[in-house]
Amino acid sequence: MNILAVDSNEASLKKMKTILGKVKPDATCFYFDSPLSALAKAREEEMDVAFLDVNMPELSGLDLGKYLSELNPYINLIYVSEETEHAYDAMKLHASGYIKKPGTGAEVQKELELMRYPEMRKKFKRVFAQTFGNFEFFVDGEPVDFKYKRTKEIVALLIANKGAQTTNGEIIANLWEDDGDPEKKLSYLCNLRQDLQNTFKKLKLDGIILKQRGSMAIAKDRIACDYYDWLENKDESKYRYAGEFMSQYSWSEFYMAELDELSYDEDW
């Protein structure tokens, strides 16, 4: 279980750290006194629970909760405040609970036992990438309809690269090979990146794509994928590589060579 605790008050944050250390010693906890820093971390790691102070500078706990829910609709938001006047606003966000400061270990334990979204939800991922055979990208069981076909191909390439940052140059080289003017292709790539951003924002998939200056990567832990499952579990995986990988894309042949070798070693 990943737990996020955010409080601009150093003493309150320290107390929450002590409580969680006793109540949930096996959890992975992240503590921040800055809501913006906490949000940045939530874009990298999927959080199951967030204990949020309501009144914070930079970004209120209520606004932070909205952003966290966009990243993970099944996050359990538990608000911690000296007042109860914001309880109604918290409930409108479908918060899991509300604790009045200073709070006790028993109160925290109770909220964790009565979470709106049990921890089993973590096993369910909204996104599934099918790579064996033709590539398809599903969200909530439905294939995603991008504005441009090339946008879907970019997603396929990022998934094939297993979470590694892929530069604009590498994307262009794979999608268009040596065809056409590189500057025009870079301009077109900007449109594709915008399409990707708009589509994922509409689907509330912020954080699936990890962007750096001039490169992108897929957040592997945020998606389910036949390719990843097979690489990790081999014989125990319910998926099998049968010589076809993202078949509609010519560049996939380079990845198939490695898959063929792994498959041969497995059979041997």
C-alpha cells in the first residue's frame, strides 16, 4: 500500500509519520510539507491513500485532492483539519474520511479499515495494452480512439520501450524512418503529442505518460500489459508470445528478435 501524507505544519506531519509508522508499518509512505511536491510524486507513484491537511499554502488540500483523484480515481482521500467546516466540501469529493486534528492512532486505524476503495482495487488497472498480435490500447475495457493514428503508434513505441525515456528523434526515426523533412516531422510530432495529452486528459489518465524535455516514457506500473506480464512471469503468465508483436508496425521487428530469443530459451 502506498500512502501519501501532506501537511504544511511540520509538527502535524511529524505526528502523522509516527502514527502511520505504528498503525501501518508495512506500507510505503511518502511525507510532504509542500502540496505541489506531493502532486509531483503522485505523478510518479500510484497512491492508494492520501492524508491531506485542508488548509495549505500553494494549493489547498481540497484542490490537491481533486488533482490526485484525476491521477487515480480509486485513491482514498482522508482529510485532516483543525476545523470541521470543510467536511461537506470533502464529502463532495467523495472523500473516504475526515479526521479532526490532532488525531489519534485509533482514528487513523479506523479510517484505513473503512476505506471507500479497498486495497484490492490496486490490482485493477484501468489501462490494458495488448501487444501480442496487433497493438491495441484499452481504457476501462474500451479501445481508445485517438485523433491521429500516429498518436496510437507513439503509445505503442513507448510501451515497447518498457518505461525507458524515448527521445523525439527516436520517435521520428521509428515512425517515419528516413521519409521526408525532419523539421516538418518534428512539427507534426508536436501535434501528435498534443493529441496524446488531450486524449489522456479527457480519460483522466494524467501520469500515464512521463514527460521530460524532448522525450517521453510510459509509466509501467500504471498499466496492465500482456508483454510486461509475460516478461515477468513467463510460464506462470496467462499470456503467450507466439511470434507476433505489434504486427501493424514495421519497427516492431527489432523487438521481435529479442522476444524470439527469449521464447526459444523458455522452450529449451
